[in-house]
Amino acid sequence: MPGPASCPPAPRTTARLAQRWPFPEFGLIQGVVNAGFSNYHSLAFKVTRRYANGLTVLSGYTFSKSIDNGSGVRTLGSDPLFPQNAYCLSCERGRSVFDQKHRFVTSVVYALPFGKGRPYLNRGLASHVIGGWDLNSIFTLARGFPLTVVPGSDRSQTSTGYDRTNATGISPKLDNPTPNEWFNIAAFSQQPLNTYGNAGRNSFRSMTFNQLDLGLHKSFRLWNEHSSFDLRGEAFNVLNKVNYMAPNSNRSSGSYGSITSAFPPRQLQVAGKLSF
């Protein structure tokens, strides 16, 4: 994992930063060392209905927990790029930034029962216009990702910029969160100058995500058996469900604790493909 290999400890005096660097002639040194660890445990279920009578279903559920002291060599989400204190990598132990406790995904493909070779409207003009359509869907329901609250300033006076705040002992979870206050901001406080924060890394979560996508597809036979025209229509987030992005976790920001953006709304697209 990456880290400031020469990061000075949080000072106990008001001595200048240059006087506290282990190697003042070099300043901040970034090193990449083999010091990362992680573990992952999960329980997974999968249910499959093989294709029969025009219907196939594939559903999966995962209950899991992932813990590490660094989730990547580059910043992911709100996960800090470097440890708060390079002399205490074990202090970084927490949920992985990509950890999702619950995740359920189901996919359904259904051949609508109209058209040639199907139970209804299988003759005449109606079979060519209304028949032959396939409906597919994907539904996703997942727990939010972990977040880390940062002070937004160099409270430790080490110039590294990866401090965390102090935990007050109050739960960050609100009974009725809103976009204006998604978590209890009283759960975190600015630590005193010249100290590191004691709040854990990735100590609370963003909101749950759920989305339904639908698609319709039909293949039209043209002038011979080798020519066809495929028509596909797709609707992403067809119910136009509002899935909020992560709240602002920078304690020095004016929008701290609030959500200012969301995932894309309903999106529609139509595509065609001619084969000959």
C-alpha cells in the first residue's frame, strides 16, 4: 500500500514542521511497501430457473464483509489515499471502501407469448407486428458503501493532509435521514491541533441503491434467411428512482453532511442492427 514513508509524528510541541521531519533534507517521501492486508467473508445464494415456456430467471444474493487497511493504490470513493499516521498502519483497519453488506441482483428474460411459434397471435399480420418480442430486466438492490469523515484541514500539523476527525461517541445513523442531513454530524468533531483523529476509517455508510432496468428486443426476418433487422429498446432506471450519491464527508465544507447529487435519472435508448 502507498504511504508517506517519512511522515513526522503528530507533534507534542509547537516546533516547526521542518524540525520534525525524520529526513528534513528530503521532506515528504512517498513509499510503496508490502504492508497491506485484507480479509473477506461472505455467504452467497443463487437461484436459477432454466429457460422453459419462454421464461428464464437468474437471481443472486450476497451477505458479506470486507476489511482492510487500504482499498487500493489510488483513491476510491472517500477512502484516503494515504494512512493518517504512517507509523500506525494497524490504525487504518476498517471496512473496505467497496464493502457492501447486502447485495441482491435478479435478471429475468421472458419471451412474450405472441407471434409465430408462440401461444397467441401466431398467424397473420399481427404475428409479424406484435409477436416475436422478448422482454428482459435487471433489478439491483444493494447496501451503500462506507465513508470516512475528514477534517478538511491539517489538524495533525504534519502537512500530509490525510487526517481523520474525532468520534464523539454519538451514532452517525439518523432515524429519518434527508438529503440535507444524511448522517448525524454531531457524531464527529474536529480533533485538537497537533493530534490525530480517533474516528475509524470508513466508519459509516451512504444510502441503499436500488434500480430496475428493462429492455425489449425483436429480430425481424428480411428478404432471405441470412438477412435480419434487430430492434432493441432499453430503459435504465425505468421507475425513475432517486438514488443519491454519497454525502459530503468533509467537516470543513459548507455542505458537510448533505447530499448534493444523485445517480442518473431514467434513461431511454433505441438501437437497430441490420445483418445481411
